[in-house]
Amino acid sequence: MNTTKSPDSAPIRFIAVGTAGARILAEFNQTSPTGFPSAHADTDPDSLRNSPLTRHILLGFSINHGLGAGGDPDIGRLSAESDLPGLRDFLAGARIVFVLAGLGGGTGSGAAPVVARIARESGALVLAIATTPLAFERRRIAFASEAIEQLKAAADAVLTVSNQRVRRMHDDKTHPHELYKFTNSLLVHTLQGLWRFLNAPGLIQLDFSHVQRLLRGRHCESAFAAVQAFGSERAHLAANLLLNHPFLDTGTALATAGQVLLSVAGGDDLQIGEVEQLIEELQTACPKAEFIVGASTDPSLTGHLHVTAIAAHSWQSSLNTPLQLATKIASRLDNPSSHPKTIDKTPSTDTGEIFNSTEANSSPPSSSRLVPTAPELSIEQRQRVLVSQKNRITRRKPDSQMLMNLDIAPLGRFDNTEKNRHKGIDLDVPTYLRHGLVLN
Amino acid sequence: MFSEAPLLVGLEIGTSKICAAVGEENERGEFTLLGIGQSKSRGVRKGEIVDTQKTQEDIRAALGDAEEKTGVMIKNLFLGVTGRHIACFNSVGMHPVASDDRLVTEQDIADAASNAKAITLPPEHTILHTIRQKICIDGTEVSNFTSGLLGHKVEAHLHVIHGNAFRIQNSTNLIGALSIRVNQPVFNGLATAQAILTPEDKEKGALVIDIGGGTTEFVFQQGQAIRQSGVFAVGGDHISNDIAIGLKLSLANAELLKINHGSALVDGLIHGRRVQVGENDSGLTPRQVSLEHLRRIMSIRIQELFQLILERCSEGCFLDEAKAGVFLCGGSALIPGIEVLAQRLFQVPTQIASCHNITGNTATLAHPEFATAIGIARYGGMRLRGKSTRSPSLRLTDILGFFR
């Protein structure tokens, strides 16, 4: 692939956290060599020794003594925290960082959010791409969902592929390897799409700033798919494939999405008419979505049409868990004009660390005349106070999620008149509403 | 010669229009309509005045129109009242015959009737009408009381219509401010029935439904008695409002759509048909709405209204007794198919009413929306004559009581 932009103008880094991430990244590098640096960060030296990637970052040798995370995300996270300089070295100066990880294990679930945080702290746009485990891996599912929440807080955008979802697309006889291979190839295609979107010379070229504007500061859970088609009707075929793609909930994810990133790639025979036709068909099916389109050419794709769609279907605050809420509030107290970087405190179950951060953050308010300074406490007392605070915040959670009651029937002309009640019903409310008549 | 025939003016302050009917009555009780004055009503919602300033202007315009058309000068009038505050119910009063010989006297009946009126009304409510339904002596109904009957106990069955005194007084004061005297407030529903029912209809029993702009009055009259009556603060405005909300239109466009394309019935033929909304004078592409939706919204509202009336009429009497059927009037009676819908629901013959036994401009009399104003004037005539056809045994004091 031609890398027309020099690494300095759009420095993109790929970092795989854990073995699963490394496999995806290696496959991606094989199929479309980017020329941008990619590294494999892992807690397990053996895994790094067998790594297909050339640049290695060993995490937390002082913590796990070369034994890996052992499936414990806490060890994974602590390991990453202990080797921040190595990560910072690799990520410094990047504008876009792709973090790839297989969630559920110790390294992926624990270290990936830390890596994402470090990357974002260095000022880059962080895209986390992760797989989640199969449904029968109960414990790992719990780890993975926690890790996703943390990733959402740390990264700008999180794309996840559920292996369970891939599993549903295959029958019972499928070999596990095939399943993972499929997942990996899907992620690779998506990465390629994104990559082309950002980098390849194109018919419709989109600037890096477009992606940044779309993703920066928002946390989106995205649905995405990559399809390829060939033949004379390939534009029509690709649109159909996208609209019926199981990963896009057979098209509903696109229809409900606010914005859709669309990367179209073809060979030298790619025609602008095809791109037009494709967008036209998708736009007709999803009138609400705003399509952000990049089209590019790649001589190796002659005769083919590759389309990658990423539907940002829920723009929402990532601060869902009480702990994240607490850290956010704490950092707000710390710095009223909270810069994105300052709120990226990695949420953690480790009480000691949280205490450190809350202690650090609570110092400015306690310097107020009205609020007495916190008393000196022993470690046990600290933990007890912390647990009670955690519970308090947990109980308060429903308040922060209150929904306004919009169940108000319209009265139109009779809005400000005397209530017209008859046997408990308001006769001013349109009858068809009270009777639930559906006007389609 | 005109001095002998007093001028009868009925004024209806409606939600959509204010209407004044001027007529006169000869000595045989025949009513002649001289003319009708009307004006758009801007200050009334659901039958009640919400903007006195505008309403006063509108009343002045309507009365001026009537004076101009008939060439008379209006000095006093009968005022129709309606609104949610009007309540109607049946009441029974009892009185033991006290005399030694157990001869029922007129006084006993009057006492029984006053007992029936001695009911607990909401505070600030006043009785508008009490209509004698029947007199029973020891449980036996006597049709026309003549003295000489013996018994222990006299029962008077009355239909009582009462309303909020302040609200009635508000309208009265507005007219008083125009230096016109209000003879007596009349419940609109009662007046309408007098305008459109012939003596034969009354004898057979008839249900009159007057669907106005903001209110719907109904009166079930049988013989001289009012069996049931009432008001629902639901009218044509509600239909328009439902359309406006349901089809996301302005109220004016909804009104136009109702008049031009509305129907109380939804038939299969209109499925998928669309109609244009409003006038296309702005140069924009006109909006189109589904005709089926329009009619469904209308139909379900009208059905509900009829259902409410049916429920109320079924309290203590049977609608089957209305042998003459249902008479629909008021502006909303012009909605196509409304009589078919009513017939389906009430299971009695239904017709759009026009004013009978009245002479005058036939075109005006055929309009169902003028029935109330004409009825008020006609009711006034009956009152002035001092002999109501509804209640032959009504005493003079009952009548004089209204001329305060």
C-alpha cells in the first residue's frame, strides 16, 4: 500500500495488548502493510517471544515476575501501570492510536484501558478495537464488560466484536479456530477500512480532522461491518450486504445511527458512479443517518469493492459506573475547567489507588474555610470510609439516570382551560390517544 | 296591535358563534321567527366565557345584527346557559298527607315538590329548572292532578337542572352592561328540545342531542317530563383539536379539513386515499394527509360522545322508550354520516333536526345550528304565557320566582 503521508504528518500507532490483539495486528500488517509503527505489549515474556510483531513492550515484570497476568485483570492493570514509561515512549507524538485487545483475559482486560488512557494523555485520538468472549466463559464475560466500560472512559471510540455473535453466525460443527479466525478477519477488514479512510489516496478523501471531529470527546459504542463485492452490480450488492449484515442488526443499526463512517475501497476500476449508487441506496434505506464517506483506490483490489461501515449509534457519556462518576466528580472538584486529560483516571477496584486519587482531589475543597480538613486515618479506617463512600455513590446511581416523565397527553387548544374530567378520564385528551388508536 | 304580542328574543352564547333569535308569538301560542342575528364567538371555551371583553363585543354584534335584520329594538331577552358546571339529576320528594280525612291537597303536592328540591347542591350552585316528571299518591302515578284523591303519602318526581350561580351571573352581567334586561336564564338543552320537537315527538319520547362547538347538551323528553338531560364539555372544537393533534396540523387547517373532508363513518373505500391540507396560496407544496386517519379520529371521538350520552340516559330509564328517536342538531350535526353512527349506537331511528311548528324563513329553520337560539326564544314565549306545555300544574309562584 502506498503511504502517501509521511509518519510525521499523521503519525498513527498500532498497539496490541495481549496475545489476541497481537494476532489481529499481525494479520492486519500482513494484508496491508502500513509502514506505521506497531507494537505488542504483553505481561507474558513467552508470548512476546513468539510474537509476530517486531516491537515488544513487556509489562510489569516487577509485579508478575514474568508469569503473565494469570487471567486476573487487576494484575494486568497493575503491570501496565508499573511500566508506563515504556508505553509513553512508544505512544509519544502519535495523533491516532489504535489499541487492539482481546477482552476477557488478564492482560487484555486489565492493561488495554491503561494503554488507551496513556495514549489519550499523550494527546492522540484513541480507537480501541476489542473482541469479547463467548457466552459460556462467564467469568471472562464479566471481566470483559468491565473492561469495555473502562475503555469507553479512556478511549475516544470503542469498537467491539462479540465472539458470541460470531458464534451465532456459525453452526455447531465449526472448529473454534475458524471462529476466532473469522472474528479476526472481520476486525482486520474493519481496520483496513479505517486505515484506507485515513490514509489511502482516494476519490473522496477525508481529512484526519474529519474523523477526529466525529469521534473526539464522544464515546460511542459502534456497530460496524466490512463487506466486499465484485462483479458489474457490485455497488448494489455491497449496499444490500451492508443492509442485511448480521453485525449491523440486519440494517437497523445503520437506520438508527446518527452518523455512519463509510470507507469505500476499490481497484483502479473504481468509478465515482458506483460510490454514488452505493451511498444513494444506503441513504434511501437509512434516511436519518449522516454518511461520512471516504473512497479510495488500491490496485490490488481491482474488480472488487470493499466497504466498511461504522455506525455510531449511541453517543453517550461513558461515565456509567459509580466509580467513574466518582473520579469524574473528584477531578471536576480538582479542576473546574476539566480538561479531557484530567478526567481520564483509570477506574479501579483497587481501594488503595482510588484513595490516593480521591485524597489528591479532595485537597482543594478541604482548604476552604467552611470545610474542615479530613482527619488523619489509619489504612483500615481509610478502606472503611472508602467502602461506605462507594456504597453511597452506588445508591445514588438511579438519581443520575432520572428520566423526565414525558407521558403528558397533548391538549392543544384546551391546554389552559379547566380540566374536563368525566369518571376519571380527561375528555379534552384526543379520544384516539386514550383508546390507543394507531395512526401509522 | 304589536303591543299585544311581546317580542321574544333568545340569545345563545356559544363556543363558536353567538346567536340571537327574534320571534313573536300570537295568542294561540304559534311562534313566528322574525330573524336571526349572529356573530363569531371569540371569548368562549367549552361553553363558558373566558374573555369577557371579546364576548361582550360579540354579543353586541350579534344583537345589532338581529336588530338590523328584524327592524326591532331589543330591550329584554332570554339567555341560554350551558357549560360543564350545569348538572342535571332526578330527585324524588315525599310528603305525608297530614289532614285527618287524608284528602290530598295541592299544598301537599307543593310540599312534596319542595322536599324534592331540598337537595344538597354544591355551594354557589343555584337551581335553574325543576321539571315535574310525575306525581305519585301511595305509589300510584296520577297523570293530571285533580283534587279529591285520598292517600297517605305524596311523591313528587322532579328533574332538577342546576348550575354555578356565578357563571350564570357572569353572562347575565355582560348583557346587563348593554342595557338589556335578562328575563331568565334557560338551559340550552331544554330550549333546543322545545324548538325542534313537535307535540307528537314529545308524546312518543325523543332524545335531543345538540352538538355545539364546545359543549354537547342532551335532553330525553317523554310527554311533558324530562327523563334525563345533561351537558358534556365536548363538541366540534374537540373534533378539530383531535385532528390538529393527530395529523399535526394547525387548528384552522384541521377545521377546514373537518368541514371539507370529514365524516363520522370510516368505510373501506377510503383506504389509502389522501387529501390536501388547507389552501395552497403560499406557493409551497401542499401537505397531504390520509383521509382514513382523519375519519378515524373523528369517528372515534363522536362515538365516544354518543357512548357517554348513552351511559347517562341508561341511568334509570331506557332509551327504547324514545320512540320518536334521536334528533341531532348543532353545528356538528352537519358532519356527514353522523346520523348513521348515532342510529348504530342508540338503536333507535335518528334524524337531523329542523325547527318544526314554527313559521318563518324556512331556510333558516332548516339549519340545525340555530335550533338553540330559536328554542330559547320559544321557551321564553311559553314562560311569558304562564302555561308551560311541559308542566301543566305549574303554579304561578313558580314562574314569578324567575322574574327577580
